[in-house]
Amino acid sequence: MNGTERIRVTRAQVLAHRAAAHGLDRSTPAPAVLALGVQDTPAGSAALALAARGASAEGLERVWSFRGAPHLHRREDLAALATALWPTDDADATARLSSTVIKEGARLGVEAFRAAALALRTVVTGPTPKGVASAGVTALVPRSLAFDCATCGSRHVSGLLFQQAGLFGAVRVTAAGGTTLAPLDPGFPLPTAAHGTADLVEDHLRFLGPATPAGIAKSLGVRTPVVEAARPANLTEVDVDGTTAWARTADIDALRAARPSRAAADVRLLPPGDPYLQARDRELLVPDAARRKEVWRAIGNPGVLLLGAEPAGTWRAKAAGRRVDLTVTPFAPLPAAARRALEAEADLVARTRGASEARLLLP
């Protein structure tokens, strides 16, 4: 950064800037956030995240990518993404496999990922149930990458490695009727070295910045030193309410000019795992500790009600035949305009889930 005075931005400016970057104003039919993919946990949530942006999941591929979690990505992005996510060195690979069940195998580093990816490419030649694929991979990888599972009574490859190697193995993942793997068509060569990691860091900052290197690393599923080594050139350090963070230099003017929406009807229902909720500075997004516990649970996160850029409550949906019941729990009483806007958003959730009717339940 040039000069001696650090640029200061507020929480409100950061959230307003992120909301605009995410396309939550529905100003484009193809939200730019697809550059990072959209997490699909639980299955179907990615379609809801895209619908909240006025977009569709049609034509996207579901793969295991960041942290081995299922994400929807544009097909044409997958080869470059695989190369950018490939471990930068053995230390990076071993850290990604940190697990007591394959402690010895994790020391294989990059070779563990190479072996699992090659095995996936060998085993998955057509639609293959996940269990069958896992058994086939187990038979082909070094023994130290598998363990004796007390739950199922068999020996199988570490799930942590299996899913993190999914993108490198060029397989797509479907969830309907049980998890099934199939080869991507067209596929792409197995990466031989990491390339483009800095581009991933920059994409993260584009949508979830400003952010700290540690926060970026957790989101991407890598070690902090990997992010620090991949630091893009066009960064500016900023102060966000007392925390030093990275921001893209190209975003500084927009950050300074960002203002939260004051329209009470500017309502969105974000599903669990929505890209807007993927930033690791959760205390910035939801400052109240008790509310953070409501939003991010150990199991079964709810969706988040967004007013403008501000998390304003949680919501859950329950199927009731062809109807979906949406229970919304606001953090504070909602303006009448927001309550009216929620009706339309509830209908959107129902349609996206394939239901014909929504019933909105509010306190």
C-alpha cells in the first residue's frame, strides 16, 4: 500500500460491498460468484442460492471441490480449478489430510492425491455408486491411505482423501437416489503441479473480501502459508473495524462508496452454505455470539434471512406434500414491507424445490 495511513472501512461497507459483488440485487442472469462455485450442502441448497440471485443451476456440474464439499461449477472452469486447487507441496497435501485414521498415509503428501485421483479415473468409467467407487479406489491406492472402519466392518480409503481427490479424478457427483459418481465429459488431464492459486485467492477477495490470509485459507481448504505465498500483486491492506485484512486494490473505491440498502422490501432467503455465508469472519457477518450459534450449528444449519446485506434472522423449510412450509425466525420485528416481500421469496423457494405452494410461518 502506498502512503502511511491505512484505509479504514466499516462492517456496513464491507457487507454492502459483498452483497453487490454476489449479485444479490439480481441484476444479471449469470451471477459472477460462480467463479468460486456454489456449495451444495445439503443437496439442493445450491439451486436455492442461485435462485436468490435470480439465476438457475441448469448446465452446471456438481463436483467435490473446495474442502472436498460438493459445489456447482461451470463446466468450462473445472480444468483450471483442478490445477489451482492441486496441492502446492507435500506439506500442503499432508495438512489437507490431517486425520488420525490415515496419519501415516498423510505423510505421502502430494503422492496421496495423485494415487487417489488416478484410482478414481480407473474405477469410475460410468455411473458408479459411491460405495462401489470407494471399494475400487481402496483396492488401488497404497494401504496406508485406507483404514479399518468399525462402523461398516470393512477397510476403505479415507473419506477425507476420497472426496478431496474427486475433482482431480475428473468425476461429477449426483445426489438423487444415493450418491453416484460419473466421469466428467469432457474430462481433463491430471494436474502435475499447482498453477493459478493466486487467482483463487483473488476470486475469494472479489466476493468475500476484505479478508485475512487465515480466513481465505480456511475457505479454500489450504494452509495459511499457501495463501501468503500466493498473495496477488494487486492488493491493499485495509482496516475493518480494527482488523487488518487484504482487499483487491481494484475494489477500494467501491468499498469506500458502499452503502447498505435501506429498502425494507430488499429481502432474500439464503440457504445453508450460501456463498455469502462462506466467509470465515463470522463475527463480522453476525456480531452477536448467540445469533452466530443459531446460524452456524454443529449439525443442520438453518438458512439466513437477509435484509439488504444484513443477516436479520433464520429460516427452515419443511415439505408437506406439494407444499413447502417456511418458518422464518427474525432477530427483531420485521417492517411490514419486509413481511410482504417474504411472501414472494417463500414462493421462489417453493418453486425451486419443485413444490407448487409455499406457506410462510412468521411469529
